[in-house]
Amino acid sequence: MPMSAKNPKQPEFFYWKNRLRADADLHNPIIEGGDHAKAESVGRAVGKRLGLSDEDLDALLTKD
């Protein structure tokens, strides 16, 4: 499987689909199996550190 040369220390896997690089089929199962509550907690902490308000974080992290 090809890897992107964007960052040689942390290569990105992808495959060719309709002459474009694609990777959703590779990472979506990993994301779907993850700990979403923990990910949201970390995301909120990072957002706070960057100066986002609770309202901004709610807008960014709320599912429609």
C-alpha cells in the first residue's frame, strides 16, 4: 500500500480510487471503534487551551 511522503516520520497510508488518493476505508473503522467520550474530553481540553469558549466547543463537537 502506498504511503504519503508528506511527513516521512509519520507516513500516511492511502489507496488510489478514481485517480485520487483516498483513505476513508482505512481509518473509518478505527474511528468508529474508538472511545468517543474520551476523544471529546481531549478535544474540549485542547479547545480550551486554544481559547475557545464553551459555546464554540459545543458548536464544533455537537453531532447533527
